Amino acid sequence: MFVNGVEFSTTTSSVELDGASGPDEATDPHRGLKVGMVVKVDGGFDDDDIHGTATEITYKDNLEGPVDSITDIDATTKQAVVLGQTVILDMNQTHFENTTFNTLAVGNVIEVSGLLDDAGQIRATFVEKKADSFTTGTEIEVKGTIQNLNSSAMTFQINALTVNYASATELPSGGPANGQYVEVKGTSYSGGTLTATKVETDDDTLGVSDAGKVEMEGLSPKSHHNPNSRSALRRCRPPDRRSLRMVPPVTSPWAQGRSGRPLGGWGADCHQGLVPLAAPVSPSEY
């Protein structure tokens, strides 16, 4: 698997896909990972810094739900609203499964993985169509920060989405609070309101307190305005060879003779030396 230009061996690694165990190599050589997914990789780098061994690979999508609207920005970029979240689709940067840049339609239920920009928009690196339309009773989900909590009405907002948690069977300890980063699941969505069945705090951190090497990929204002700008990247390398890495979107789970650059040219990264990494899986080279 290639992530952030590093080829990781995954033969002995565990894979978690949205809380479920991924398939083994005998079932799926790609372990359920797909190009463009933003993943976190725990493991170690080899001395050459371009190879490594992954011990744990974790994938969490940003959201899964019906498309409310699609607006053309220009010939190669569109803005979609999904569960009240703004998603930027790029013909050259977003990898599509079961749909395309041109055929994605309002009402389609999609899974989105990507990176947040400084405006809170999701710059999608991976979009998969799950269904042509939403049917009440089908579980959908969104992650984000609680805003405008109304304890009396038992509602809050995640960007433009209103969440009603009156009938939720799982809530954070002490109840929802403004500023909490949560994952919300529900099976009923109408008029911009998601009726929650579960509201859970989501620990979206690296999960370690100390490591010698860290790689992170995210959006900076420079890379937002110029996705190809390398000046947006920052790196720091301590002498210690232990490493913590956050993985960017998957460029390509396994070598397919493609360019090894990460799909999301939007990025700011930081190198420090052996534990987790987070970025998109990318089309990889031999």
C-alpha cells in the first residue's frame, strides 16, 4: 500500500474500516482499502524513508448520506451539500467508486473521505455511491463539531445540519456539549434534520503520546488556493528514528504502475521519525 509516497507492507497488519475489521489478504488483496481513502497508519519506517511496515491501518469516513444539492464551480470542480456539509469534488483530485464526477446526482447516497480546509469544507479525495436514493431505515452518519446546542429542544447543529437527539439511545457521558467532536448516526433524514439514534464522541487523534516521527497531511491556505503548491508543505525531522505517522488519503492500495503522488495535492505535512501516519491512499508506482 502506498501512502504519502511511502510503500507499506501490510501482510501482518490489522485493518479497521469504520469500526469493522477489514478482510484478510486471502479474501481481498487490498484489505478493503481503496484509492483516495484517508487512513491512519501505525507502524515503522525503513531506513530509506520510502518503505515501511504497517501494524495497524484505520479508516474512518467523514460522512455517509444523501446528496442535497450539487453546484458547478467551474469545468473541473463542483460543490455538493451532503447532510448539511459542504463537499468539494475535483475531477482531477477526487477518486470515484460506482459513480463519476459527471454522473453523481442529487439524491444519491454517498460515502465521503477527504480533508477539511480552512473554511470547514471537505475536500473529497474519495467518493463512493452506496445507493441511488435514501430510504428511511437505512443508517447514515456524519462527523463534526457540535454547535448551537439547544438542550430544551434536544437539538444541535453540525454546520448546516440540524441533529435531533431526543430519541437517541447512545449519548456522550453528561450529554452533548458545544465544541464536542462527535459521530452521529441515524436512519431518518428530512428537511435538513437528521434524527439521531446514536451520538458518540469521536477521538480523532493519533492515539499516541510520544513518537519519533510524524507525518501529517492537511490543508493550508496556500494549498487551498493552489493545490499543487509545494510551499504549503512543512517538514520537521528529529534525530530519533522512532516514528509517529498520520496517513494521508490512500494513493493506491497496491502498485498499479501509476504516479505515486498522493491524490489530495492539497496538503501540509510534518515529518518527525515510527508509529502512526494519516493521509490518502494513492495510485502507486512499482
